[in-house]
Amino acid sequence: MVVKTQENGREVLGLRVGAANVRRYFPRSMGAVELLLGDLRIQCMLPPDFWKGQPEIRDPRLGAWLNHKVSRERINRKPIALAMEHAGGNSFTLQSVSFATKRSARLVSAVGV
């Protein structure tokens, strides 16, 4: 799924998941998600509003990681699109969309051979 960074104008605070992704990947029983950010694993609580029109994942550790990793990619302070892939249970990986696209292309070509 593609998600976007959530910003306050100066810094990245978290991720905007989108209502369609919430319906598809996040059952209401899921109270938290585990984000796998390279070697870092963080658990982020999902507030009740997550399923009621505010599909955002916010956590100070996530914001710090996003500011460090994607701040140089931000052009005109616009949100950055990222690939968030389900990794089983309530775990998800997060990576740049371009990296995820290249990885998917390699998997398809490996399967097609």
C-alpha cells in the first residue's frame, strides 16, 4: 500500500494511511502496529479516530525516523509517498516507493524466468 508522510509544515509527524487502506489492512481489533524500519522496530498505538476518518499513525519515534530518512527527499515541503508492506500479524515494513517498485520488478522477473 502507498502511504504519505503527515507533516505540520516544519517537520514530519507520522504517516497518513488513507481510509481505503484502513478498511483493507487494519481490522478494528488491531490496537497497535509494529513498524519495521530497517533495524528499528517500533510499536505505534492506533487511536479510535484511526477508523473514523483520521487514518494517521503518529509516534514521536516514527516522526524522528521519518525526519531523518525522508527530509532530504522533501521538495517544497510536500508529503512523501512511501510503500508500507504487510509483514504478518500487525507488522509492516516501510520503504521508499522507488525501492519497493524495483524490488517488485525483480520478484516478477525472477518468477517469470
